[in-house]
Amino acid sequence: MLIHFLGADHEVTGSMHFVEAAGLNILVDCGMEQGANHYENAPLPIKYAQVDYILLTHAHIDHAGMIPYAFKNGFHGTVVTTKATEALAEIMLRDSAHIQMQEAEYRNRKGKRSGKEKVEPIYDLNDAVSALSGFRGVDYGETVELGEGIRIRFIDAGHLLGSASIEMWITEQGITKKLVFSGDIGNFDKPLIRDPEYIHDADYVLMESTYGNRFHDESVDHIADLVSITQRTLDRGGNVIIPAFAVGRTQELLYLYRQIKEQKLIRGHDHFPVYVDSPLAVEATHIFSANLKDCYDDETREVIERGVNPIAFRGLNLAITLDESKAINYDEEPKVIISASGMCDAGRVRHHIKYNLWRPECTIVFAGYQAEGTLGRILQDGADSVRLFGEDIVCRAEIAKMADMSSHADQNGLMEWISAYDERKPDKVFLVHGDDEAMETLSQLIREKTGLSVDCPYSGSIFDLMSGKWIAVAEPKKIVKSDLIPGMHGRRRASDSAYERLMSAYNKLLAAVQANYGGANKDLAKFTDQILNLYDKWIR
């Protein structure tokens, strides 16, 4: 009765944990690492062909993104998840496969001239389609027998449509232990979906800690923010550009705009158009529009029962083709444009920023966190100009920031979730899916407030659920940055001396960036533009 900690241990992406029990081999999540990667992950201790089940908490790529890779490498079992997650995973994994294929094609086109070895995508569309054929969607609250001695149940985690915590009961030698995987715990009072559901008993809990050291502003009114921003922008004759993640955030914004239009909160522009310009977001919006009542909160269900689509309204336009996307900016009518990606580092939103950033009547609205170094963060920090598609664009548009519409519970929400174990307190809580600072802060607070035993294991650690003891306690293995090609998901560097010299220069540039932390916004913006000019030159 063992659990192996493999991914998202002292890191926020790449979730993967492995359970050996009752004669079965079970993966809980099979996620892709995204963004900065600080620690080496231990490999799966068996072959994928020997895994019986993958249990998926939700459809985000950092939890689901390596499932096609598992199928490609021999997994032929069943992926068990909620019905809504099954529906979202179909579009998310297909989209991820397209990205892997495009990345490999681009690198091979560049590398062919220099005689580099061919790069294979992590997986392709055929692998994604194969994986999707192995999904089994179940209802919230439905008990599923995986085999003699193991049963599971999915509980609403309130993070994304279909997201779940997983209860797992394991029986060996007449002894039963209950293990809970929190998944990503959702924020409270979010549009569309329900609040996180509490669990009240467990022997062991694996709990996410993403926002373990952060708090949300509970006084914000997102509708009031959107009304104010939209009203003044339309009054100026400008466009409202909202970078938004295609799955989740886009649909939340549509829900808010439906309410704004229904209540006639915008004066003088009764039929202003709203465009969703992202093929992935359009597909996700269709799934959100489906009759998945079990996933929605009471307010949304009431809207549906009135015969109203909760995220559709007069004036909503869904752009799919490139021609439809281009036509948006040729239309001079003031409008709202919601487009991916949420941090402006890819996708069609970059084109909309190019066509609207220089216009003082327009507004760029950030409704979520903007990571350091992203175009969204550069604009939010007050850059005078940015370089897009080989062209310098002056920043004259209003830059507005809504309070973060986070889908993660903050420290208060996490503490409420773990404090709900009042019928049987867990013997141990394992914190995962958080950076070092978040995990340290939350672990201390849980110990102080609840008296629970808390561990923060590193990848490679193994715990025996039967004896309650560690079989292996892994030490942190920091990744040497120069050993990895950014964006290639852990591929080792080439060994030729020219590339070694390039990586040395890369490390020096990284050191220069870090040395400028806290500098003046104007200087940082100039430095950023210089780096982006290099990027634009060599990425083509």
C-alpha cells in the first residue's frame, strides 16, 4: 500500500502521483510541466504498460497533458474522470498535440539547414485520439470499483468545470485506509461553477498548496469593474481587449457580460458586440453551454431552468477562422474582444494588441495574474512601447487591471478545506502542487491551527500507507538550467561546442536579468524590448 510522489512536489505543474495497492498500479493525474522547472522529477518506477488506471482530477494541461504520452508508451488501461472533464479533455489534449507537432515541425525546419537531428513531438494527434478513446466519465458522488480492494469517488473541487477531489478507499489484509487527493481546490463565489465541496474524514490527504501564502481581495465586485471599464472605453469609441485563458476564464467573462447586458448596466451602447476570438475557447464555450447541471452553482442552474444559456447573449460573436479573426479589427464599431492567451505570450490576442495598443481610446484589461517576463506583465508594468511581429508599437491605450479572478483557493480557502476534516482527522497531510514558500507557509499554519502532521515531500519520496512510515525520503534535485533547452520539456542540450557557448551566453543573460530585479520600469521595459528583438530575429 505505497504512494510514490513523482510530480508537482515543491512545484506547481506536472502533477503525478503513483499508488501501488491491492494488486493495482494507479496514476493520479499525468500532467505536463509548464513554465519554470526547478527540480528534477523521479521517473515512473514501472512501465506505462503496467499501469492499470489513470485517475484525472481535471482537464488543465498541468494535470492531464501527458496522458497521450502514456498511451504512446504502452498504457492501455482506463482514464477515469468526471463527465465534464472527459468533454473538456477532448479539446484540451487535441490542442496540446497540435502544439507539440507545430513545435517539432518548426525546430526541424530550422535544424534541417544546420544538420541537426530530427526532433520528434512528445506526442501527436493520433496519440491524443488514442488516449481519448480510453476515457471513462463518471458522475460526481458515484462510487467506482477499480478492483477488489480499491474503490474511488469524485467530489466537486470547484476549480474548473468538472474538477474534482478524489476519495480512494484501499483494503489490504482486512485493513482499510482512506486516501484523499485534493486536486486543485477552487476559489469561492466563482461564476458558473459550484464552490468546493468539503470532505470530512480521511487517513491521509494529498493537498495542493498553490496559494498557500497568498490572499484574495474579497471586497471586489467583478461586474462593477467590467461595467466601469467597458462604459468609459465604449464612450471614447474604443475597443476593450481582454486577454483570457481559453478554458474557464473566457466563459466566466461571458457569464458576467450576459448579466451586464441582461440588466442593461451599460448606458448608450445597448447592443455592443462581444467577440470570442480563439478556436479553443469557442469549443470550450460550447461544452460549458451543454446541459451539465451537476457542475453548475444554484444561480446558474436557475438561469438554465429559465431556458437561458448562461454564457450566451445578443451581440456575442464567436470567431473561429483566421479571416473571421482579421475581420474583427477591420470593423470600426466599438466592441469587446476576449482572446487567448491570458498572458499575451501567444495566440490571436497579440494581433488584437498590435491593432489597438497605440489607440488612446482603447483599453487592454488584465483579469488574471501576469507572470514575470510575459507581454502581459510588461504592459501592466507601464512599458512605453513593445515590439510585436517585428514592429514597434507605442503604448497609448489605457491599461486596466481587474482584481484577480483566480480559480485557486487562497490561504483562507485552503485552511477552510483542510479544517473540514472533523469526523476523522487525517494521520498525515502531504502538501503538493506549490512552490517552496507557499508550502512552507501553509504547512506551518496547518500545524498551528489544526495540530495535524504535515510533510512536504520531494519527487522520489515513497510512503507506506499501511505502516504510516516513509520507505524513501528523496532529497531535492535542483535542475541545472544550462542542461535544458527552454520550451523543449526536458530535452538534453546538444554536445557541440558552439551550442555550449550559446548556453553560456544564455546563463549570463539570465544573470543580467536577475540582477535588474527591482529596477525602474522604464529601464526594464527597454531591456525587455532588446531581448524581444533578439527573440523575434532568431525565432523565425
